[in-house]
Amino acid sequence: MRIKDASVDWREDVANAPRLEVLVDEIPDRSDLRFEHEDSIWCAVQDGYVEYFAWSGNGNEGGYTGDCFEITTVDGESVTLRGPWSSRAGCVNNRSFGPVVDVRLTTNPETLERGHTFKSGTLTLSAAKQAIDLVEEACHLECRERLTRDEQYWVPIRESGGDGT
């Protein structure tokens, strides 16, 4: 995966944090990823791209309407996650996988121009910093703590000050 361009949706019309929008040449297929497991988080990192699920087995199968996701571990073992949850970057960052940044991804330059119909995605902090450097408006990523678990999130911040929230 190669980062080609990026922008920020400052989301000034709503009370949500800004989102980094990233154009890449390709989004890795899950079958090419190798997952590690820590606590209830299953995470794969490849060339700056990150994919993760929250799943702890029996009794934790209500996500994605119970759909099954086939993954391969770093040891080559095939594992079926039945009904995992999508989770969030803060949970991953509280484990040894991070830091990671939730972003909006696309392989279509027109999507970046339009500002909608992205795929939810996650990048390593290093890859997200490469992307933020491509944004036309001067900005950077800043770590913020949120929620009751002291979860760390990286959000776009304008160099002139302010993040739109």
C-alpha cells in the first residue's frame, strides 16, 4: 500500500473530531494479512495498513450480525472469528499494536475530491503522518485522551490552531 494523497474533513458543522481522508494505491486484502492476538484484540499490520477486530470467543459473537471472518495468524494458523466487533483505535492503542489512527480510505481519486464514499480504515501512526504531510492545509496529528479508559487517539489539528471540535 502506497499513500498517494490526503485531505482532512474538519467536520466543523458537527461536534465530531476531524477525520484524515487518505488516497492509497491499494487496500490490502484480509487474506494477505497476518493477525496477532492480545487480550480480546486481533490485529494485523502490513506496510502501514492496519486491520483489527475485538473478539474473545464464545459469548462475544454478536458483532457484524454474527458473520464469520476467516483470518490467518502470524504463526500461519487459520482462525474463524464469529461475530467479532469492529472496535476502535483507542482500544488498539492500549495494547502493544499501536499507535494506530482511524482514517477514511479510498483507492479512487474522485472520492477524495468529492469528500464522501470512503471506506473506514486504519493506518499506523507513521503512515498517517506521511498522509497528513500531503494535506494542502498546514496541519499535524496530535494525541488526545478520550473516554473513560484513557484511550489515546491521534486527531488532525490545524497549524493555525483548532481542530473543528
